[in-house]
Amino acid sequence: MLKRFRESLIAKMILSGGVTLLLCIFLWTGFNVYYFKSNVVSNVMSDIEMVSDTIMLALHYAMMLDNEEDIKENINNISKQEEIESIRVYNKQGRIVFSNIPEEIGKVISQHAPSCWVCHQYDPVPPNLPLEKRTRMVESGKRRLMAIMTPIANSEGCSPGPCHVHEKDEQVLGLLDVTVNMESKNDMILMFERANMGISVVVFAATFLALFAFTYRFIFRPIRRLITATRGISGEKGHTDIDIEQVDEIGTLGEAFNMMGRRVTEKHRELMEQREEFRNLFDNVPCLVSVVDTDYRVIRHNKAYEQHFGLPMGKRCWQVNKGRLEKCEVCPVDRTFQDGLPHMSEESGMAKNGHPIHWIVYTSPVRNEDGKVVAAMEMMIDITHRRELESKLAASEHRYHAIFDSIPNAVFVLDRETLEILNCNEPSQEMYGWTQLELRGRSFMGFFRPGEAKDWEEQLRTCPAIELCTHVDKSGRQFFVFLRISPARFEERDTLIVTCTDVTRKVEAEQQLIQASKMTTLGEMSTGVAHELNQPLTILKAISNLLTRKVENGTEVAPDIMREMADGISTHVDRAAKIIEHMREFGRKSDLRTMPVQVNEVLERGFEFFHQQLMVHNIEVVWDLDPDLPLIMADSNRLEQVVINLLLNARDAIEDRWAGNRENPDKRVLITSAGTPDKVVFRICDTGEGIPPAIRERLFEPFFTTKNVGKGTGLGLSISYGIVTDYGGDIRASSWDEGGACFEITFPRAECEL
């Protein structure tokens, strides 16, 4: 613990600061004591010198008179002062001639004594010496004394003279030695020393404690927190923010440390996650991974490798992977060791269960810090299943070609973007007349009649089926086909598989039935058509009679009347011609030309052709058409036949219901149309007898009818059903909420999508 404290930063800071502070205080105290002591000694010396001078002045007159009694009296009086210890007068021979201590009188002091040697060390003896040279300290028991020797100089009054024997050239006649007691001064100096030492100790202790408290509070404790937090980062606890409430460099350091700690913790977490992720990747990657050293021994492997080959147990790679006794002739690991580059090869061996295994191996070098290749990593992808699939695929492809060519219908594989024929089966050349080689590379749109290709191109790309369209073979013969379209991926390309079924015979049979139905309908409507033609003919006859009378009477016809009659003739002739043309168009055989059709126009044309029949029977028609109805792909002539068949059934149903009811009969037909994002729907509803649920499912069967014998053939709804389904539509019968039956026909929009 002591060692740890000694090696700590706070100990070093306190020790260095404390020693420096102690040294400074010691020097400061020593300087103060020395200066004070020197000052006291200097003052004492000055006082003694002044006393000596005073004594010299006091003794001067007595000495001039050689009056020993006065000298003794003066010396004794002056020595009575408290601090004066002794006053002596020495002659030139060193004898004490006067002293306040009677026992000392007559004693001779050696020249080598400290009091005499000060002057006698010089030859000749100097008459004057500095005060410091003449001052000495004397130890008397436990007391310290200060003595000053003052030379008694030879003056004019002393030599020559009648009563004195001193020569004129003598400079010093004797010495005055004054000794002063230094006890009070020493006590004062000692007290000063103690006071300074006490103050120094207090200053040192206060400063040291303040330095320690400051260092501990603002340096050591934050640093200890930083150390604890640092150890937490390096350990498992992780980083915890430290709270340093200081607005200084340590506080800034704490904030920087917190930021660094958070970043380090985050980076450490990311590294641990990456490490765990890489470990999981290495262990759980589906491919077989092993590391081989330069001696070709497997030193590391993942789970998949162990599952396939078992534990390597220090064996070499060719022993584990292939069960060989010697190295492979062509070894990608060996090549990696030689050139330090990645290599790839396809290998085969035996799994630990004894089954053959095939894999693709990729090798890459593992280098040390010096860049030297010390191992190689093998990444093996098990392709055993792929090899088995390749064998199965070859057999499947053989079966596919056999099935593809044996399909009785023509099958084409088209590029989805260009609609170019990529492949076709053998029946396609029989149906279209071109050989398979000639068909490949041609555009599938070339099979459509000129002018119709654009109408079918988008339908071919987006719709699952085209119920009925017309194709042309190599000889120019036209025939009807049903197309089934399926998107597929063929040879890395988006393709369409189109199956073409020749439905010419079926359509021709339907056409014969439809034509017979048309003729029947025309026969039934002959009365109404005659009435339609009779009206414009009657008007024309009236105009003709009017003109004849005018001519016979010679009456001039006004120009505006002539213009009005001419317009009337033209209008009714056009009306009659339109009726005849409509009947002729309706009665002729359709060429099944599929094109965009507006359903509202078909409804209006069918009603226009049949409205006279409804008027004769007082049947009201209610319209509710969507003006923004989308187009559909169909034949308008065939759809008009559907509309007329439904109106004919509605007329008969209304008549059957209201024939015996003469009061307020509700004779109405509702014709509506509507569009959805992908469909077009129109409905024809009536207020007839309705459809019993028991026969609703048989309505569209051929030759099924509920009318009396001779009134119906049972082909109208069956033909209508065939026409609707030929264009991908749907027809359903239901009950109308207001009574009667409702037929709903639905067609896909011309721009339909999958």
C-alpha cells in the first residue's frame, strides 16, 4: 500500500511541492533569523563601542592627570550598569592596570590570547582595526558575553610632556576592554527564532494541507475516477460516464474522456458484434471452410466442414478431403503457397458417410505481419446436389423436348419485349406452313392479319389468354386460333410461352348457328322493319302528292317550302337506306375481325335496330350508360347479335307476364353500362316473369328453351354465351330487384394487365 502511494501521482506532487515549500520556508526563516541576529549583534556592537568611547572620554582627563583614584572610580561607576559585565584597561605589556574586578588587576595577558592576538597578529601592530575585528564573543559558563577592545591612542596631551614618559612615535598606549552581558539579547534572538520557526511550521502546515486538499479535490480524485473508468472500459463493465463538476482543464479532460469512453465503448461493441458476426459466419456459413498451414495440415475448420469430412485431427488436407495417401497432383493450396495468389478448382472426394461428394474450392493466402504466407484458406462449395441436378436436368431436358414436340397444338417461346420467336415445336410448322428453322427469329405478330397486329400486341404481352383471333399461314390462308399465354424465364430472358389452338371448325359451326339465329331474328322483326320502312315511304308519298297537286294546279311553290320538302325527302331516304343497310349488315356473315369496340355504341346500334319491336309492344327503355366507358377487344357485329338476342328475350318475357293484365302494366327494359379499373360491364334487365332458380344453370345450354313450341329454338342464349366467352368475357343471369330477369355481361378492358 505504501509502495502504491509512493508511486502515485499525488504522492509525487505532494512530495515535490512539500519539499519545495519546506525549502522555501526554511530559507525564508533562516534569512529572517540571520538578519535579525546580525542586526541585534550589530546594534550591541555599536552600543558597546559607544560605551567604550564614553568610558574613554570619562577616563581621558583622569589619565591625563594620572589620577588613579578617579580612573578607578569612573570604571566602578560605569560598570555598575546592568548589562556591563567588566571594564578593563591594559597597558602595552598586556597587564591589567584597571578593572572593576579587583582580583584581575595586575594579571598579564599573553599576546596570543584571543583578546590580544587580534592586533598582535600583525607586525607592526596597527593603531586602528575595524569594529568587527576588535569584537569577540566570550563564553562564561552558560552565559555568552561580547567584548570589544578599544585601543588607547597616544595624543598630543600625552606625549611629550613633563609628566609623561611616552614617546611621540608611540601610537597605542594601551587597551580598553569592555565586556557586555548578551543574555537579554540572546533571549530576544531565541524568542525571535522560535516565533519564526512556529510561524514557518504553521505556514508550511497550512500551505501543505491546502495544497493536499486542492490536489486531492481537483486533481487526484478526478484522476482516480478517470483511472476507475479506464479500467472499466478495459474490463467487462464497460464505460460509465464520470461526473467531474469542474470548469477547468480537468473538467474538459473529463468531458473529453466521457466522449472518448462512449466512442470506445461503441467501437468495442461494434468490434465484438463484428467478431461474433465473423465467428458465426465462419462457423455457420453453408460453404465448407478450412485453414491449412504450410505443412498442409488442417488447423482450423467450420461446422459444415466437420459435418462433411469429420474432425481433421491434425491430418493433411488431402487425407481429410479425399482420403488420399499422398498429395494431389494438381493442388490449388500448393499453388497459393507458391505464388501467394487466390486459385480455384473443382474437386471430388468422399464424405465421412462414404458417399461421393463434389465441390468447388477457392483458396486465398493468409499472411503474417511481415506479409509472408503462413497458411491458406480453403472455401469449398458443395456442388454434389448440383451435379445430381445436372444429371436429372439432362434427362428432364430430354423429356421436355419429347413432350414439347408431342403437344398437338402449336407452342411458341417468344421474347417478351420484341415478341420474336425463340423456339417452337413440330406442330407449329404443320399449322403455319413454315419450317421450325424458318419460324425461329420471325416476329409472332406477323401471323396476324394486316392492320390487326397493333391491336393485339399489348394484349399478347399482358393478358393470360386471347379467346379468339385470326391468323394467316404461309400460303395466306386465314384461320381462327385460341391463344393461351404464360410468362416464363427461358435461357436468361423474359419470355412468353404461347399455345395456339386451331378453332376454325368450331367457329365456323358457331357462325352457321349464329347466321341461322340472325335469319330467325330478322324474320321475327319483319313486321317492325316493314313499319320502320313504311313511315319514311309514307312521308315521301305525301311530299310526292303535294308536288303533283301543285304542278296540276300550276301553283308556284315557295322556295323555303321547296327547301323544306327537299330536306325531308333526303332525311327519310337516308333513314330508309340506313334501316336497309343495318339489316343487310346484321344479316351478313361476320368475318370475325377483332378490334377495339365501344360497348355503348353496340348497345345503341342494337337498340336502334330493335326499338320498333319494343315500341309496338309499348315497352319503355331506361338508359344509364357510362360516358367514359373504356374499350374492349371484340367484334361489334357479333356483340350486336348478343344485344338483340337479350332484347328479344326481354320482349317475350314482358309480353308473357303482362299479356292478361290490362291495368297499369309495368313494361320496362333497363340498359346500363359501367367501367372498373380492369373490366367493362353492361346489363340488360326486364320486368318480365323472371328466371326460376331451378333452370338458371341450364339457360346457356344449346336448344334449351322455356318458350312454347314454335316460338323459340333454344339457341339465342347459347350463341350469346359462345360469343361473349370468345372474347374473354362472362355472362350471368340473376333476378332483378324490381322483378324480372337481369343479364350481366363482363369483358376485360382492351389494355388489361396481368
